[in-house]
Amino acid sequence: MNPLKNYSSDKAEEVFKTFPYTIASDKDYLRFLEYRKKFHRKNTLAKASAIFIKVAAVLFLPLALYTLYNHYVTVPKILDNERKSLVAEIPQQQQACLEYVTYSGIQGKVILPDSSEVWLNSCSRLKVPAQFDSVARYAELDGEAYFKVKSNKKWPMFVKTAGVTTKVLGTEFNLSAYNDDSAVKLTLVNGKVEMVKSDMSTIEMRPHEQITIFNDPSRKDIKKRDINDFESELAWREGYLVFNNTPMTDVMKKMERWYGVSFSPVSRQILKYNFTGRFKEESVTRVLDLLSISSNIKYKLENNIVTLF
């Protein structure tokens, strides 16, 4: 039995050499045919990934393209509590997805398939289909991003984060939603968005409004405030690291993502301190020096570990 019969020679040899079994029966031959199909699907996807990575490297130099792969995109049913009717349901679909990743101290810009623009802050991850479904646009975010969404009332965008899904028709907003943070914070610059919590309750937002939703299911409270000056919220897009009476726990998280260090406070008393400062292209030691000057907190930096005491 010749498994290479009626099959182009070069490709056949390549597949046959990697086949881990001996072909000694019809059953073995059928197994080889199935293996051949998988082999070519894998190689086709790898080539597509290589081509896309080359393009991405030119278009989004500071942004790391993580991978291109087949992925099931599933969006939950999102209900309107008042009308008890279906607002939107995106069917399960299988297609190639793109995943963008930024690392410590790096910000990047992404152009989505619909020409919407997204800016990613440090240590963020954005996942989108290679092509949006005709019913809706869908994205998943772990991190912080500024969205400038192309307006289309008949083609909503859904941005899924930890515990919250944001429905967008066409707007600009900043969304901070790191999976390891205690809350999701959305700042609406203009347009209209609707936030849908895991319990399917909805919150509508208006421009110049900021909403904080806690990831802890036991916390039902929602913080809402008006914002007239977006500078402190959006300064990261211009490469600024800004603290505005920021609690020490949040200061440490921001600096970990910005500088790639980890913090080890010796005393819980340190966590009660709030810090204010604005930095651009400053070293981690410079920021720590100013923190130390403005407080009673001392530090030791060794092997990218910052000990506070």
C-alpha cells in the first residue's frame, strides 16, 4: 500500500516523514489520511500567522502581536431588565482571532477590522475576531484601553471584561479592567454606552461620567462621579504615569505594570498612604525617590523587587 499515491511528491514526503505510525493496513492508511488533513490545516494557519505578524510589526511597532489562532467566540445573552426582552445575542461562531499584547512600560495602538481605534496601556491584552460578525462587533479586554469606536447604531460593539460587558454603538471611552484588579472602571468621553453586569443588570452612562463596578459579587455598590478634566485618566496615552492622591495599593500595581517590578511592603501601615505625582520617561528609582521624600516610606530595590519599609 502506497500512502503517497495520487499525492504531490514534495508535500507527500514532508507529511509522510512526520507520520508517527507504520502503514500496514487499510486502517493505518485511513489514519494517515486524517493526519494529512490536520498537518495541512496546521501549516496553513502557521503561514497565515507569519504573514500577519510581519504586517503587524510594521503597523504597530510598540505593540506585541501575541498570536493568530482558531477560537470559539462566545457572547452571553444580554438582557434589558425593564423590558425583559433580548437586547442583543451574538451567536457562537468559530473563526480566526487576533490577540494583541503590550508589556511593561509599553503602550500601543490597534486598528480593528471595522476601522475603530484602540490604544492599549501597559500589560494589556485585547482579543478580537479577524473579521467582525455581521450581527455585532465583539472584543475581549484584560487591561486598560482607550476605545474610539466607529458609529453604527445597527452594528453594536460588545467589549467583554471581568464581570462586565460594555455595549457600544459609537463613542470614545477609557476602560480599565485588569483581571487582577478589584474593580472595572469606565470613563465615558462622548457618546453612549451601556454596562451589563454578570447578574444581567444594566447601567447607562452619559458623557463625562465615570463608573466603577467592583468584581466582588458580594459588593453591590457602584461608584459614579462626573469628570470635567480627563487629563489624569487619559495621560497614559501620552506616556505619562500619573498619581492623583492615589492609594498605595494602586500605586504599586501601576508601577509594577509600568516598570516590570514587584512590590513587597513590610508593613500594612504603608498601604494607608496616598501618593500624588506626574512622571514621564522617569526611571523607577526616580519615582521611588520622590515617593520616599514625600512620605516616611523607605525602599530597597534588588532584582526587580521593591521592598517598602
